[in-house]
Amino acid sequence: DIQMTQSPSSLSASVGDRVTITCRASQSIIRYLNWYQQRPGKAPKLLIYAASSLQSGVPSRFSGSGSGTDFTLTISSLQPEDFATYYCQQSYSNLLTFGGGTKVEI
Amino acid sequence: EVQLVESGGGLVQPGGSLRLSCAASGFTFSSYEMNWVRQAPGKGLEWVSYISSSGDTISYADSVKGRFTISRDNAKNSLYLQMNSLRAEDTAVYYCVRKYYGSGGKYFDHWGQGTLVTVSS
């Protein structure tokens, strides 16, 4: 199974900050990497697929990069509604597994 | 509009059984692979089970293999998860999730609101 490791597990930031979250795969997944946002009490929401493609309706302050085993999610200017938990997910194998999550707090 | 609505969650004793249902609407259900994903209280997301669009290919996480059974009824636009021999560690919100295949790969593009399963005596 492909293991996904996110760092940090949590971070504190302020509105307007630039935030970067990293995700590492246990083997190369090329660019088959997705990012999700989960607000408290809500279902996860797809933000980015294929490492850097923005899902329709997602603000452009979100961006993704990387390939192989190392990937990043960047929020260019943190907004109040961005305080949430973020998960990466590999889609290289048929069984899509998640990273442990990164909680973005004030 | 795509909608996935789970039902069937609740409180069950250890060793008991529960059947979750997911009613799908707003898309051609029979064309999509479906999954169950769960989230224990305060924990991360855990993929639980997968079923192909026709139902002939199925997979399970090791943590539920032999105890859970996924199925679907394309005529009723419904997905199911039969959960037997439930344990305290199965306590979680269970999400019904649609899997989408795009040019950039595959991902979970629509999620239900989730249904809470609590295993406790």
C-alpha cells in the first residue's frame, strides 16, 4: 500500500498569511495527488486534483505543486474561511488513500 | 445537482450489525464507481470500501475485511454497507463518496453529509 505523510500535522497562522502544507508519498505517484479541505462538522471538499489542477469553483489563492513523491499545497493569502483541516490523497493506485491531515488554526 | 444522502447510522452494541444506505441522485449512478470513507471522532479520513460501477469489483480496507460488505442496486440508485461484528474502533462518521475519472486522474468529487455510527455498550 502507498503511505501518505503530511506535515505539519497542525499549524497556527493569521489572516493574510501564506501557508504551505507538504505531503510525501512512500513511492512515486507521478502527479496523481489530490487535496481536500474539511471544515468542522462538514464533509471534505475537493480543492485540487492531479497535483496542481484547481477544482471548479475553488479560489485561485489555492495552488498545488510537486511530482514523484513530494507535493505541496499553498494558500497564498489565508482567509477566515480557510481555517480547516487539509488532506492529501494519492490516486496512483486504485485504492485512494489519504494523508493524516493538517489542521490550520488561528 | 449531485446528491448523496446516507442513512442507517446509530448506536449499536459491540458485536452487533448495522446496514448503511446511500441514496444517489442528480447523476447516472450506474456509471460511477462508489466508495465508503469513514472518520473516527477527532481523527483523519480512512478509506473503507470500493465498488465498481457494475458491482463486480469490490475492495476493502484491511481493518474491515471479513466484517463489512459493500453492495449497490443500480436500479434503485443506492449504495449499501453491511457492517457485522462491529467493534468500538468502528465508531465514526461514514461518508458515501463518488469517484470521478478525469483527464488528470481519479478523485472523490462528491461526498454525502455522513452518517454517525457509534459502537458502545
